[in-house]
Amino acid sequence: MGNGWTGWRLIPAGDLTGDGKPDLLGIDSAGDLYMYAGKGNGLFATKVKVGNGWNGWNLYAAGDLNGDGKTDILGIDSVGDLYQYAGKGNGTFATKVKAGNGWLGYTLAAGADLNGDGLADIVGRDDSSRSLYFYRGQGNAKFAMKVKIGTGW
């Protein structure tokens, strides 16, 4: 279904456009961020550039972190600062909001309301200790203190 994907990082991001179909984000080797709107049949529309400067960042689908009904993303920069980018519902994002620091060496799983309070939560793995932590979403790019939920990950 295409070629030229060398050097790209792909992130299944959920419904970024508000049409009920899952979309895809891609970061090319230059650090440009593109959104591919899902067609609902396993195919995607032509890419649309929605950002730049993503070299050295880890990007994660995050679900609805702020309770506005739109899908958001999280990014960890090269120094370990965590940022939320609130989705606008059209495949683009609002200006980043710092959500914390000290995330260098963490891998995130995000995008679900794990405790049923209506806000997306995150699970983070400390890559060095292989410990798994739960972070309860509080809205507006804020998370409660971590709770250790597992080891050996």
C-alpha cells in the first residue's frame, strides 16, 4: 500500500478527525508530523502535514485527556519533558502544554480511561527497572502521582 516509509515512525492515534474512524500519525526522517485520516476500510486518505520538529521525540496516542471529547496526543522530548497536545477534532492540535518532567527512559501506553472516571489515563514503564506504573488522568494535561502496578515488564 505504498513505499518510501524508511525512517518513518507510525502511531495509531485513534479518531483525530471526529468522523468515528481511526486515524494514523507518521513522523518522517526530517521530524515532520503527518496525519492520515482513516477511511474505515483499512485505507487512509492522503497525508496532511500537522507539525514539525518531532526529531528526538517519542509520540503517543493519548485518548481524551482533557474531557472535551477530542483525541489528544502526548510527546516526550529528548530531555524527558512530557507534553500534551490537545486535539482540535480536525486532525490538528493545540499548542503544547507541559504535563511533567522526568520521563526520560519511560515507555508509555496511553489512550484509555482505565478507572472509569471519564478521563484518559496513562501507564508508564520505567525502562531501567522494568516497573509498571499507573497515572490517573486529572484533565488539562495533569496526572496523579504514579502507583506501581507491576514489575518485570
